Amino acid sequence: IEAHARFAQKRHARLSKDPVRRLGELLPLNASGTPAEIRAAFVRTLVLAVLRLHAAHRGIDPVSGKRVSFGLVRMANIAPLFDVALALHAQGMPEGCRLHLCVYHSQFPLLIRSAIEKQLDTTLNRRTEGSVYALPDIRERLDQYPESDQIFMVLGSPVTEVGRDHDYDWAVVEPSSMRSLIQLAGRIRRHRPDEVSSPNLLIFDTNLRNLEKPGRAAFCRPGFEQDDGPFRLNSHRLADLLEEAEIRVIDARPRIVPRPDEALTPSQRLVDLEHARLRQQMLPPVQAVADTSVRSTRRASQRVSGVSLNAASHWRIPQVWLTGVLPQQQPFRDNTGGTQVDVVLLPDEEAEDYALHQVSKGSRKWDVLYVRIDDSKNHRIPDHLLQGARISIWGTADYMELLRTHAEDTGLPLIACAQRYGTVSLSDSTQGWRFHPALGFTGEK
């Protein structure tokens, strides 16, 4: 514990001296009514925020002189993200401004998601100044559209936060936890060490879950808040939950050096909530005694189903692994979204279109059945709903073209290529799913 504290303090001191590359500011979000009305208000606020950030942090294309920026809008959940993308197309962008919109989350068929990630990995490598303007895709778009302001924007879920070496000029975030804010901030000016003087990270002061389900835990799924117990926040406005310094300069310091246990107020501060929840999940209960005798362990094993299990249970009660208690009560990836089903987009006989099939096990061990469910469960979004004024789809919107190209590259028959790379795992839905190649899947309302 002492060694860790010394390391964390040293790291904290180092971070406090680094150039400030991300400046945060709260963005008020006030809306009421039905979920559709709240999301429409969210979009109106979002567009103004995007235009403001673009004006402050755009670059200049050396060929055309157009003003260009690359930004990220991170949302907490896929269903509202899907609706926000449709609402953006419905609203359109103002005269003189072109939005190139890329939707990115986990519920795309593998082939489309891989193409999106390849595109973003290439475009958002900003290590060489000005190189982005020479990329064929970017160059073609800048030459094709006449608007003086060109905004390339990723509208993404939490998959945008971790494991991607992407460098954005700015971001707008729907909050869910301090951890996610820190991870997200790490994608802004990631490859450029220069200090900034104006906000390039705008944080909604609350999230859609709070507005659409008032009176419930809001900073959860993802997030650390719970409806019951000590991990319930008194407020869901970040102005009440974060200190001004934690908003202004977002880095890892609040998460690596916590306040003392007795000073934590998990119902009043977002950072304290996360520290307190992690301690509950990772450390032995305060009343636990360091008695590892066989008799003590046997008693613990007998009562393990009645106590609060956490990560410490794995080493405090090693004999419990002779039972199935821990893996039953602590699944490795607890699926809070219900039953998952595997589906795949398979081409038709003419290879001109595709249909949705559910992947099921056959009667024999290695048999795989593809049951067509396109007519009953695939609710396709019409193309005309994604043709907003001065908004272009950034990325692929033609699944069959991708499939043909990949089948040719890999030497696979078209159907075999689809069976391998056209799959996605979705939360089961009686009503089925909405789908468009540029939007991915989400449950039908």
C-alpha cells in the first residue's frame, strides 16, 4: 500500500506539470417530455456545440483553403445514439457547413465494423502535421463538396474510449463516469503535445438516462452508480458532482490519488463514488479477519452465498473454488442486457441483396443452422432518412460491395465470407432490430 501510494503521488505530480492539451467545460442540457422530444433537444444543443468547437479548433486545408476539423461525440448507449444520428440527418447543417458523419459502436456486422475501424485508424493518425489532407478519402470529400467548413465527426459509443490510437481535434461527451471522461480525454490531441487555450472538450452536465428516467440511477450501464445502497448519487448534475478543477483539466489525477476512506462521500462526488465502489469490489470487507485455517475457510465457504462477494473472495476463501459458487454469482462478463443471439447478413441467390438470418445450433454437435428472420425481425431504415441537408455518410453504406470485395481478397465464396464476417451478437428482441449499414443495429421500439 505504501509503495503504491508513493508511485501514485509521483505520477500525480508529473501529470500536474504536463502541458494542458484538453480543457473541459460543462454544456447545459435541459429538456423534458417524451424520449423523442428529449433526444431532439439533445441534437439541437449538440449541433451548436459542434459548430462552436469546429470554429475554435479547425485546421486549414492547404489545397482548397477550407476549414476542416475532426471531432468525436461520445454517447453512453447505442439506442439513443441511433436516434440521434437519424435526428441529425433530419435537422441538417447550416448553409456553408458540411458534416461527414461516421457512426461507430459495437453492434455492426464484423465486416462493416472492421472497415470503420480501418478508416478511423488511418484518418486519425495525426503524428505528421497536414498529412490527413492528402488521404484519398479526405481529399475526395474536400474536393467534392463546396462548403467552406468541413466537419468530420464520429458519433460513437464507449468503444471509442479504449484501445484506439485516435487523435481528435475536439469532443462532446455524454457523461457516465469519471473514468470514461478520462479515457475519452485521452483521444483529444493524442498525437500533438501543444498546449491549448480554449475548451476542446464539452461535457453535457447530465445524461439522457437522467432526463428520460428521472428518480433512477443515471450514471450506470456504463458507470458506477446503483439504484439502491450507498452508491446512489444525490444529484445527477456534474456541477454538483465535480469540482471546477476536475472539469477544467481532465486527466488521471482524481482517479489515481483518492481521498482517505473516511473523507469519501460517494453520494455527493462522482470521483468518490468510483473509488468507494472499486474498494467494495476489490478489497476484503472491513470485518473480515485474516484467519485462513481449514476450519475458518470451511465456515466461510458455507456462508459465502449469503455474504457480499467480491474480487477478494477469490484469495480469501481459496477452497471455495471446489464449488461453483463464485463463477455462478460473479460471471466473467455479466450480461445485463438479457439473452444474446447471433445473427448474420447472408446474400441472396442473385448476390444483389442480403437478408438477416439467426445462427442456431443443429441437431448434431458441429451443425450450424441459418434461419431466415429478415421479414419478421429486420426493420431496415430507408436510405432517404440518411440524406440530410449538407450531411454525408462518412464510411461505407453498402454491405454487399464490402462483402464482394472481401470475398475476392480472401478467395472465399461469397456465402462463406458472409457466414464468417457478416455476423454480430445482439440482445434478443421480440420485435426485432432496426438496421442500416451506416447505423448498425439497435432494438426495435
